[in-house]
Amino acid sequence: MSAAPIPRAFVVGHPIAHSRSPLIHGYWLSQHGIPGSYERLDVAPAAFADFLRALPDSGFRGGNVTIPHKEAAYALVDTLTSRAEKIGAVNTLVVEPDGRVRGDNTDAPGFCGHLDHSLGAGWPERAGGTAVVLGAGGAARAIVVGLAENGLRRILIANRTRARAETLAALAPGIGAALDWNDLPDALAGAGLLVNTTSLGMKGQPPLDLDLTPLPETAAVADIVYAPLETDLLAAARHRGLAAVDGLGMLLHQAVPGFEAWFGLRPAVTPGLRDRIVADLSG
Ligand code: ATR
């Protein structure tokens, strides 16, 4: 009798060298003594459809999808979770036993799982039901869907390009609304949660210059930027005594559902894992 094949998963992107996902999944595989593998695959956009078509016979149980393939994966998979369908992008693929490829988007539960972990359950109520989201790109789409799923009653979206904020607000009907950047002070005064999803504050990008004074003192501030870990926005929030949530946790938490689907065990986001990634980011 031949031995069962070892479980294999991947992250596919172009380029792919920068991806931290192999470190995260490799950490969990060795922590749990699972004889599996998680591999980096560089696939150019022109080859992505063929890659997906060949996936059921490849021996992989699935994998993560990163830039620039998230929208193509959405269009090409056999089935979509309702979350991925709403967000319009796929970051996690699972090969089903019948060979069909399912597309999921774990950025939404990743972000909200991170808030549960950092702020404690009940954060949507403590936020008074109102969040302000800065930015309206792919990450913002996942976050708005996640916030709406978690019971936020009002999500105000400010973006440099207002039309994108309006499109995004329509994803959360009755809850989402677009906001002019100039109207942020008034919006912040009524917000329990502020989330930066723009690239402002990232290494090599301009800082996010926003006065946090209007935020209530019970508000929390989350940034999805994780390089640097302590952005100017988070430093300003801490300076005001507000809860500050960094972007690394979202990256770690979004990896949990994929690992569970491919390797059969729900892993934990531990301080040890976080330290491992922080060491890599600062190395
Ligand atoms: P992601 O998928 O990571 O969200 P994205 O779709 O490129 O990336 O979105 C980047 C976000 O950062 C957008 O909201 C973008 O604003 P626009 O929609 O107006 O492009 C925002 N952003 C990037 N650079 C910015 C800058 N210099 N000033 C203000 N907003 C910026």
C-alpha cells in the first residue's frame, strides 16, 4: 500500500518573493508537526487561467492568491463563497474532493478576527456601531464587508477618489455612505472605530496626515499598513490614549481559514508567530 501524499498548498502571485505567507504557514506546519508543504509559485498573468485549470490534478489542496491575480481568480473559480462574491476578489483557493475549485476571501474575517483578538469580543457595540474607513481599494472592500457582517450600523468611507467611495458604500446598503475627506472631523466625532486602508503611512509613501482630536476617547484606531508596524497614525492614536491596532494581525489572521482547509487543523495566531514575522520584517 502506498503512503498518502503529503498535503501541499501554495501562494501564487507575480512577483512573489516578497510574500510572508510561506513563513506563516511554515511556522504552523512545524509547530504542529504536519509533514506538509507550502510553496511560493510565480505565475505571470497570461499563464494564470491555465494554472487554475490544471489545479485539480496538481496534487495541491489549494493555496493563497495574491497580487495581481485576486480578481482573475474571482472570475475563473468554479464556486465562490458568498463573502468572496460580495468582495469581488479571491485570496484563498480550496480544491474540493470532487475536483471543483472554491474561491474564498479571508481578508474580511482576518481583519475582524484581528479586532476580536486585539480589542476583545463586543468591539462592534463598543464602537457605538459607527466606523470611518479611509480608502476604497481592494482591502477596503474586504474590510467594509467584514464590518457589515459584524453588525456595524454605519460605515462612512472617505477616499481621495470619491467615486470609488460611493461604489464601495453601495456594497453595504443602508449602512455604508461616502464622505468627503474635508468632512472627516465631523465624522470622527461620532465614530468608535477608524480604519486606514490606504497605502499612506507605508514605507516609501507619504504619511497619513489626519488630526485625531475629534475622535471620542473610547475610539479605536486600526491601520492595515504593517511596514512599518508603528505608523504615524497609530503613534498619534496611542499618544491620545486610544486603542491602536496594527496591520500585522490582519495578515496573520487571514491565513487561518486556508491553513485549516488544506491541513485539517485550525491554527492559532500566537505571540511566537507574530515575533517570527516581526523579526523577518525588520531583518
Ligand atoms: P489595496 O488593494 O491594497 O486596497 P488599492 O486598490 O490600490 O490597494 O487602493 C489603495 C487605496 O489607497 C485607495 O483608496 C487609494 O485612493 P484612490 O482610490 O483615490 O486611488 C489610496 N491612496 C493611495 N495613495 C494615496 C495618496 N497619495 N493619497 C490618498 N489616498 C491614496
